[in-house]
Amino acid sequence: MASHPGGRNEYRDMVRSIVDQHGWFVQKVFAGEGSEIWPQFAYTVGLTEMGHPEMLCHGLPLDTAHRLLNVLGEQVRAGTRFPANSAATTLTADNLLLFFIEVTNRSDLAVATMMYGEVEAVQLIWPDKQKRFPWNEGCSIPSDQQPLRGRLPGPRVIE
């Protein structure tokens, strides 16, 4: 979990307040030099309370990931569901195809675990500029920038 000057309980209370006010919180995880943590990523905390898996996004600039996760959170609040093994085309201004896969290793979702215990989560997978995904030949996104944290989907598209 991120270090916080007031300690774990104060951090949990701050997250609880944001979830109560907005419906979810976005936790940013910074990868440090020599860290065994995945590349930097961001994830939601609070979608569990809406009956939806938490969502995470690797490899994008953290502010971009934060905005995208907020868009997804708004969609979930409105009733849209993004289960594992699905895809969506209406979440970005340019209608990029985005995939969602089940996250099988959730050990670093410390804030979500602190709040809810074991949680379900899906990873948002985004394409490179040529609209190729990490599993496509020629994808320009390095595998260590957007590691796949679950099984590859045979997706259905959510319109």
C-alpha cells in the first residue's frame, strides 16, 4: 500500500470517504527503481460495492489511466458491466477497441484488499497506435509496459 503520513487507518478512512462520496477511488501505484512491483499502474477501489470487479490499467501515464478508470467507473455506476472476456468500443473519443481480462494475480491491489478482503478484478488492455494488442504480432507496446495479468479473452463486444 502507498505510504501515508497518517498511517494505514487514516489512509483507509480517506479512501472510505472518497468511495462514499464518489462511488470509487483510483489508487495509483508507482514502480520504483529496482522494484519487484509491476510497471506503474492504477486501479479502482469501490466498484466491488456496486457488484462489479475492480479495474486496473497498466502502462499508460498515471493521469491518463486515472481519467480512463473514472470514465469506466461512471459507466459502471450507470449500469454497464465490463466482465472478464469482454471488449468495449465506446469509452474513448476515437472509439478504440479495449479488452478486459480477468486478473489472476491480485496480490498488489493492497488498498482494495484492505477495504474488502479478496476482490475480483479485470485488467483493461489498450492497443498501440496501430491498434495492435500485446498478443498481436508487431505490437509496439513492450511486454513489460503492459503485462497481461490473466488469460487472453475470446471477447464479446460491449456497445
